[in-house]
Amino acid sequence: MQKKQETTGLIWLTNNLRVEDNKSIELACEKHDRVLAVYVFDKHIFESNIFGFKKIERYRAQFLLETLRDVKEHLAQKNITLLTYVDFPEVVIPKVCETYQVREIFTQKEWTNEEVQTFQKVASKLNDTCKITDSYDQFLYHPEDINMDFKSIPAVFTQFRKRVEKYASIRPESKSIQKEKSNIIDNNTTLPDLTTLGYSEVTRDSRSAFPFRGGEREALKRIDYYFFASKKLSVYKQTRNGLIGSDYSSKLSPWLANGSISAKTIYWKIREYETENGANSSTYWLVFELIWRDYFKFISLKHGNAFFKIDGILEKNYEWKSEERLIQKWIHGQTNAPFVNANMIELKATGFMSNRGRQNVASYFAKELLLDWRIGAAYFESMLIDYDVHSNYGNWLYLSGVGNDPRDRKFNIGMQAERYDPNNQYQNKWLQNQLF
């Protein structure tokens, strides 16, 4: 009998930087005898965007490097080698496929313009013996399970939430796979450091509300602490609008953003917590926030590139300004609104800002200063450790009056400060010793 020819599968990691609940890893290991993984620090993301900001600044770059160190070690425990390169994916991946005779590439499915262009460039340079299998793997509710086509996604979040909660269910996590030691290959690639990527070293600010490091295992440690050790999940709804300290919210968004942990893993951990400690409005509210995250992804799928256009998905034609002096004052916390300034200084110093802060500074940028909201969104993209393309642009659309908000709200910054920082504790923390 003729011996079956062994085949090789390649896991192309992008924003799915975890080992557990990773559909690409599960499929690669099930379908192929040999499996390796690759991550490319795409040179495009270290360039400046049209508004003059680096697409990724040093805080998120540092978090990304920490994440890659973790996923590399974790994959090694599964006997899977991770190759890492600083280059363009369309250059690296076809070469890796040729070198290791890869028959199939497994990756996370993306649909926004830049990611699709990268995918197409890679696909165009592969030979006919290699194919790409991409999977939706960043949702709580899988797109195949929501009982709606993308064009039918409701324009109002509450309608979407009620429909998916009624008609859809959350899938179980993907299986964890262990390969044999013989699967390991020689690895002559090394992870870069911040300097190699063109950044200065990061000094962590002691005032930061996010003092954590990147990586799947750090995310799981955070869940263990926030859910099971401290039981702070049971008061999440009451504390989630806080401004100071690491425990007013779950702080899971940075790990979610680069796929160090999946929304499904968080969901099933919440259910485990509820079984042990009881369910309440707070445990539900974290699921509620995960559904909001899904919603922006589905709205992005529905509207495509309109998500990034100045008139937004509503095609509303406002008179937007792009006055550099006002933009710089907002960036550096030098506006006439101390509450906005404090939040912007926190972002500049740490790469993080509370949800309450983000809503206020975005509303101020778009509704008070009347500045082109895309500039603010691009600055957030550059700076935020937890930048997620769909949540970031979805929220900016929403707060600028060109997205999914039928009320077209405008925040009263003074009243917000009085309500959420009544003793000026937060503002004093970030505004002391500031020179204007």
C-alpha cells in the first residue's frame, strides 16, 4: 500500500494572538500532519496615516511584543513553531509556503479595506497548490448563527441585541490541540524589540489604570482575579464608569483587541462565575458590552467602507474643520475643558483611557470643536492599547452624529465631570504640574 503523503498547514496569526479557542489552530492541526505558525510585523502599520499619526504608537507596539512573546512560548508547549518577521506579509508568507511546502494557510477572516488588501496581495502570490482558509473567529455570536443577513442588521443596537439574545446561541470554544514533538522545526527568526521597530522604550506610568502586560496567559490571570478571586464582576455595572485604578472595570479590552483572548472565552467564564456565585445585572452587563462589540463588527460588515467616510453610514453632510491648532490642543490636553484635558493627558502618558473618558473627549472633539471626527479616530488608533478597528470607528461615528445613534447626542462636559469626578480627584491626578 502506498504511504499517504504528509501535508503541511500554516497558521497565519494576525489579530488572533492566542492558542486557546483559536479556530485557525484547530483546523490546521486537524487537517494537516505538520503545522507551523507565522506572524509578520507588517511594515505598513509602522508608517504614518493620512492625518500624520503613526498607525501604531509605542504603547500598543509594546503590548503587541509582550503578546507575541507569550503566544510563541505557548505554541512551543504545543510543539508548534512560530516564525516572526518584520516585513510585508505579501513578501514573507509566499516564501514561507514555498520553503515548507505549505498546502493550506489558516487565518482569521477580515473584511475592512486595509486587511482585505493585504489578504489579496498574499493570495495573489501563492502558487496553485496552496489555498487559504479564513474563519470568522472574533465574534461572540458567529455570523452564521444570528439568523440575519448582513444587510438586515438593525440600525439600532437594542433591536440587534434582542434578536440575537432570542434567536442565537454562543458556540463552544474551539478545541485545544497538542502536536507531537516531531512537529517542531528549526527557527532562525527572532522577535524584534521596540528599538528595532523604531520606538523609544516605554516607561510605565504609575498612575495608569492599565498596569498589565500583553499575552493570553495575562488575560486569563486577569479574568481569574477580576471574576473569581475578587468577585468584582458582581459589581461591574456599578463601577464601570469609574476613572481611577485598575478595578473599576474588567480591563479585558486590550487583550480582546489583538485576540489574546476571545469573546467566547470571556462569555463562558462569566457563565462559570454565575454558576458558582449567582447571576445579577453586573454579570449580564459584561455580556451586554460584548454584544455591543459584536454589533460594531456587524455594522462594519453591513456598511463596508462607509464606516470610514466623513459622512459616515448616515451620509450626513456636516461642516467639519481640520484646524491644526485646535487638534494639537486637544491631543496635548490644553483645551478649555479640564475634564477633557485630564483624559487626553492620561492617554498620552499611558495608551489607555476609560470608556467614560473616551465618550467625553470624542464628543468634545466632534461636537464642541467641530473637528473632522476621522482625525480623532486616527489619533485613537495610533495611541490606544486596546484599539479595535470596528469598536473605535463605530464609537466615533456614533458620537459624531453620523453613526448608530438616533438621538445624535452631545455630552455636557461640565455636568459629566461633576457626576463622574465630583471631587476633582481624577482631574487633579492628571493635571497637576501641567504647563499650558
